[in-house]
Amino acid sequence: MDWQEWLSWAQQPQVVVGLIIAVAALAIVNLVQAWRWGKFMRRWKQLMTHSEGGSLEHTLYETLRRVSLMEETLKAHGNHLEQLQSQTNQCLQRVGLVRYDAFPDIGGQQSFALAMLNEQGDGVVISGIHSRQEMRVYAKPIQKRASPIGLSDEEQQALREAQ
């Protein structure tokens, strides 16, 4: 085909209308793509800008720094917790109380045996014996849930309750 034939073919009304429709369709597609691109760019800028005005990269670095600080703090708290736990094991935390009548003529269970132990079973048994004229209090050491001093039945029962 030479130029003359191309020119006569391009001047036909159906070809011109077809080309106008194609150009119009491409223009519409181009406008839609431009609108979508603008929408995408607005969302991208919003994503890349932190609410406080900084960049997303700065926000990520700041977040990583804060996570690192939190890890250090958590480790320090863990060490402190272990220290407190070791101290807690030494505290009196197991208690057993037995109330009883030391003498048959005195009621109201005014006498008592109180055992207080730590986690390892060390502590003390305190006994109070109440009579009509006086009240006597005794303390006996406990090591590994046993006493080097003899324990009364009530003191042994309080020791069992504390364990």
C-alpha cells in the first residue's frame, strides 16, 4: 500500500469514527488511571507520614529503640523478681495454729500453739499456756520442720498444720 491508498483509507467515515471512539476510550481509561494514581499517592503519603508528622522510617527506628529499652527493663525486672523470690523464701509464710485447754478446770481454749515457718521449713513454734493465775509463753526454734527441743502434742499438731 502506498501513501495515496493509506490516505484514502484513513479518510473514510467509518475509520474516522472508529479512531475517534478509540481515542475517546483511551482518554477515559487514562483519566481513570490518573484518578486511581492520585488516590494511591494520597494513601502512600498518609502511610509514610506518622501521625506526629515524622516519617514512617523514623517511627520504625523509634519503635525498635523503645522495644530494645523495654527488653532491658524486662530483664532488670526479671533479675529483681528473682531477688525478691529468694527473699520471700526466707520469710515466714506457713502458719499453723492450735487452740486448746491446757488444764481441765479452765475452758475457752485460751492456750495456744502457733507454728510459723518459711519455705525451707525453718521458723519458730510459740506456745502460750493460760492458767487462772498466769500466762506463760514459750518459743522453740524449728529447723527443717523439726525442733531440737521436745514439742508437745499441740505444738506438733501446729507444726503439721503449718506444713
